[in-house]
Amino acid sequence: MNLCPRRLTPALATLLACLPILALAADATSGTRWEVTTSINAMGMSIPGQVTQACSTGAHQDQPLPPESKQNNCSYSLLSQTGNTAKYAIKCGGDHPMDGTGEMTYASDHYTGKFNMNSGAQGQVAMTFEGKKMGACTGTEANNPAKMNAIKQQAAAGQAQYSQAMAQSCKLQAEDGARPYPFMDALNTGTVQCPDPALKQQYCSRFQTYKPFLNQKDSEAQVRASGVTGTVMATPFSDSLKLCAVTADTVQTKLCSSAEKDGEMEFLVKDCPVQTQAIAARECAGRSYTSVSAKYRGLCSNYATANANGSPTNSPPATPGTPDPSSSLKDKAKSALKGLFGR
């Protein structure tokens, strides 16, 4: 049999495809044909009863041993043998290291086995199998060298396509800057979907721009306002700040200082009260809508509406015993914007 952790994913069929297969036949038809039924339990899912036809050759063809797998960086060592039961240790390297122990028990034309392995980030993997002797090999078995070579080629091609697709996905997510989770281990699995540090840096640069910063901030505020707490991936703004080792104040100050030049009026109105008030006094006060520069019409309209409704944008709360700054700002805004939209 062959235990390979080459690509442990939630798709257990992929894992199952590289689990117990008997030793490769040195000759396509010289050996003993076994029918092996395998069941796996891993990552909270079970796949029962996969049946494989395999050819076992050599001195142990009547009592198949778990062979070393150089292809999948797995090797076995005999721990003990008592009667017809042999116990083994398994250790696999590669991208997804795994180790564990197992045993095989033989009868004249039948054997059973079980292995328990720890695959690190993927958790525990439990495998049970049963082999039935079917007669001589025919060359049609799953582990026929020609078939195995074709499978390896298909697997390599599939892995290359998967890697290419994942790289493209990571690139797009870094450019978009919408969510930090592809670049961090949010679920504490020990793996990151997009581990390339250059893409992480690209994501962090993109996050610290107007739209991603504002969208993530608003999204997290809505979640908190709904009363939802302790939900994984519900705090993208805080998680992005932590991932990129920056503070909200630092990023916001930088963006507010350049927002007018960059024409980011929505960001100014929502997140930059000091700059917005200064612009409103300069560009909006005493002017009709048509006389306001097209660049500032949206800002003037939003600012005037907010103040007319008694809710100045981002005004600080009043401190007990002191004049309400929002009232003061409202009065100033009404005075400064007198004449705007017919007021």
C-alpha cells in the first residue's frame, strides 16, 4: 500500500487516490492479484468502500507489505511482529508532512489493516482497509506500471493547472484589496492560501487606498452594529490592519491629506471632517448649486444636507459640561453655506 500526503485538501477523493495501493508489479502479469477495499475518515468527512485491484509481487506477494514510496516521500519501518500481525510506523515528508502508526493482520487469502496518521494542519487521518486474494495478476490492475505512469502524468498536469489557477487568483485578490483572508491563517490551520510575501505586500498597499479602506471599515461597522461577535472573517478591517501592521489613524490621516487632490470626495465626506469643513467653507459658502465647481458639487450637497439634518459628518460627541461641538459646527455650516441651493 502507499500512503501519500502530496496534496491534502478537503476533497478527500484526492487523498484517497494516493492511499493504499499495493507494491508495483515488476512484471505486468507475474504476481498475486488483490482486491483492496479502503475507507478513510479525515477532516470531519468519511469516504467508505473504495475498491481497487492491485498486483503484489516478490517474496511477500501473499502477505503484502507497505512499501516505501519515494514518489510521495513516505517510508515505513517495522515496529513489531506478533503471529500474523505486523505493526509499522509511517513518516511522510514533502509539502504536507505526516506521520503515524498502523498494523496489518494476515490470513491465507485475506488481510486487514488500519493506520492512524497526524497530518498537521489537516488534523487526524484514519484509514482502514481489507484485501482479498483474487488469483494471478492480469496486467489490468490499478498499479500496473503503465497505468501508474499515466496517473502520475495526469496528476502532475492537474497540479500544474491548480497551481497556475491559484497563483492567478491570489494575484487578483492582491490587486483588489477587498479582504485579507487569502493572505493570513484566519482559521488557524497552519496554512495560508496565498503565501507569497510579495502578494501580501501588494495587498497591503492596495488596502491602504480609498475604496478598500472605506469599504472594509463600513462593512465591519455594520457587522458590529448588528451585534454579531466572535465570527471568523467578520472583521476584515481590523484583520487587515493587523496583517499589514498599520493603524487606522495613520492610514486615514494619510488618505485625508491627499483625498481632495485625488478627487475622492466620498471619502472626504465620510472620513475627513476637518478637511471637508475647510473645503465647504472655501468652495460652497454663499454660492448657488450651479456656481459651485463641478468637482465640489457632490461634496457641497452632501455636506449641506448632513448639516441641515442636524448630523454633521463625523463630528465628535459632546462632552458633559461643555458646549456641544456638533451644534456649533451645525451653526457654522448653516452660516457658511447660506445661499447654497437657495438657502
